[in-house]
Amino acid sequence: MYAESTLVCGRTAKVRKIPQTPFQGQKRRFIKDFKEVLKRFDNITTVVDLFGGSGLLSHVTKRERPDVRVIYNDYDYFCDRLANVTTTNEILSRIRPVLQGVEREKKVPAEQRAQILAIISEYSEKGYVDYITLGSSLLFSGKWAKTFRELSKATMYNVVRKANFDVTGYLDGLEVVHKDYRKLFAQFKDDKDVLFLIDPPYLATDVVSYENYWSLSDYLDVLKLLVGTKYVYFTSNKSQVVELCEWINTNASVGNPFKGVEIRTQQNSLNYHTSFTDIMLVRE
């Protein structure tokens, strides 16, 4: 776990093209809608991005609303990946020639795969390697690797990015912090001029690229932040949280049907990095 810290980046927001650095859960398809929504909040002075992720929402907010203070909570230290983008570009530049002759979106043959791993291993011995970003150019869509070991076990495909990443000025004008979202929320919860951006990891989706495990209770705790605040909240139909809240509202008298029951569990594995727990509950 990282220690909490604060970094204030340059205050002048420059207009830059949104970079294509991959991060699970990115909101690119919502950008148009998000910009329209931001215009409605003409009485805010601060925007707090509680689950900052790749910083995309904070980035767009500062460019659309340069008049407001934007706080980007980079809890998973995405800024480390941005800071090392030069190395990532260098690695990808060495990988592209290796994949010449390999059809796009096809499995990488064993010989080229070994060469790619040798290149990445060379850089891992020197220091930081952004395996998640590299994985987006080498693994099938939706697959992620966070370590050399995970990447070396995965099946590779030629989906290498054709151009280098350019993240120049991406964090300009943002106040970057690394805090537990609850502590950050507590700092601003009584300020009526604050808009909260709330985009927690989705339930029932793959969250392997996030640094911290996210449970159902964690997810439901976030809902308490919505009471009495201005917010833009993101979820997914896979999470079914809206349906859950509607059910609870209709069946408030049910309470907890599992209170006091006997619980037994069995562990199951789908593959080398995915497992789950089956649960049996008994009431006599």
C-alpha cells in the first residue's frame, strides 16, 4: 500500500489530445455526455475525482472547466505509468520489428514470443516496467498482466500499438493526490460548491489491473457518499447496483435473510490468476 501524499501540478491547463494509455474502466465513450453534464454545474468551485483511475475524467474536466479546482485521486499511482511512458515507447519500438511478418491479431509464434520476453526482461532488470500498458499491445483484448511472471505465462497476440504514446501536459492544472477515497471525501463533504466524480471499480467485472481488492461491501459503502452531495456516478449493468437499490427500496422490511446462518465455502480456480469461492448457507 502506498503512503498518502499530495502533488500539485502546473496550474495552466493546456489543450492536449487525450492520450491512449490503457487503463481498465476508462470512460472514453462517455466523454461527449460528460462534457454536456459538466456545463450544468455552473455553481461549483471544485471537482473531486474520488476514483481517479487514468485521470481521464479529471483531464477532461480541467479542459472543459478551467475555472474550477480539479483534484485527481491517483490512488493506484497511474502517474508512475505516465512518468515511464518514454521507456514504454522504447520497448514497443523494439518489439514492432520482431512482429513484422506476424499477422495482426494472430497468435505470436514461439520464436518471436521468446524474443519479446527477452527484450522486456532486459528492461525489468534495469527498473520499472509498465506491464499493463505493454500487455495491451501483446495480449488478447480484456487480458492483463501486472508482472513479468504473469506476462511470460500468457498467450501473446500481435496487437502491438503502431504509434508511440504522447502524454505531454496530460496532468497540467490538476492537483494530484494519493488518498483513501473516504478520507478525501471527508475533506470536502460539507462543501456545497463541490462536485464529486465517483467511478469505483465495477462489481462482477475483471478488476485485475487495479491495485486493491474491491468487495461488495466496499462497493455498497460508496453509495453512502451519494446522499446530499452533487455527483456524477458511473456504474455498469453488470454490477446491477441500480437494480439492487430499487429492490431494497421496494423490500425494505426483508432485512438480512442470512443473519445467523451457517456458512461453508469451497475454493475454485478458473486459471492461474483467477479464482472464486463457492458458498453454501444453511438455516435449520
